[in-house]
Amino acid sequence: MTRMLKAIALNLVVLTWSVYGGGDVRVPTEKVIAENHNISPLYLGIGFTIAKFHACNNINCTYEDQTYGAIIRAGYDINRYVAIEMRALKTFWDKGPFGGVPLQHVGLFAKPQYPVNERLKLYALLGYGYTKNLGNGARLNYFNNDHGFSSGLGFEYNLSSKNDTGNTGADRMQWSLFADYQRLLIKSGAPDMDAVSLGIICSF
């Protein structure tokens, strides 16, 4: 019986050594497991956005302006490579003495993402949105409102370290910076409406 137990123990050691390539063998502790579960797939972001409106209402006339506002993002990471995100932005600050076209946009997006390393993540936005011109008077001759395909590209940079992940409350939160570009409406006959956004994301 003793020989059998020794043989079983020796086989387990050899198997473990081969699996881990001869490195240190460490059994996951309850603390490590708890830390892994603390990384929530839910996130919420807020930021500053710059929107550019470019349109033409006849063959001899073009109109272009720039406005500023805010953006809100909320999403769910299905896994490391795919997420679903809802976002809404609104501009309310006009550039220059003649004002501009303030815009409002809401959309739902599939978000393919690629983690370059532990800090940096690249992502794309592919979805459907509704965009509205909040201006008045002659500005409405260029665009009123419409819905259709929308897309974008961006990146997120994680500001939190592994040691920031705790067990409860604010200790679970992870903070990231984000920057992205979005074409608000991609549709034949629609004006070019682009938005560049910068902000911060909290995973909780």
C-alpha cells in the first residue's frame, strides 16, 4: 500500500511539472478566485465630445460647423473580445459668432474589442442609431433627423492596477480613459456628422 501511494504521488508530481513547464506550481487560493470574480462586465462612462456637421443643400452651397457637448456610455462585456454598448451624446455649445448645429444622438452597438496588453484595449463600434438636429430656422434646411447605421473606432486605457481590485464597494471599481471617433449616421443623402469623444469609464 505504501509503495502504491508513493507511486501515485510521484506520478502527480511529474504530471504537474509537465503541465506547468517546470515552473512554480501554485494552487489558486480563495483570494485569487475572489479577485477574478470582482472584475465586473458592467461599465459606465462619461465624457466630453466634439461634433462636426458638414452638409450641402444645393450644388453651390456647403455648410460646416463644430459644436461641443457631453457623451454617456453604458455597456456589458460579453467576453474579452465582444461587448454590447448603448451610448447617447448631445452638443449644446456652439463654436464662433454664428453658432452651429447642436446634435443629439442615441444608439445601440456591437463592440468588437482587442486587448493589446493588460492596459490598452482597441475597439470598434457597429450599430444602429438615431440622430437629431437641435437647431432651428434655416439650419433645418440641411438636416432634421434620421436613423440608420452608425460606426466608430476607439481605445481604452486601464488606470487601475491589479492590487486595486478588492472585495466590496469602491474597491471593486476599475477606472479607464477612453477616446473614440464615431460617424453618427451612415446613410445615402445624409450629411456627414462626426463626433470625437474623450472621457473616463468605471467598471463596477
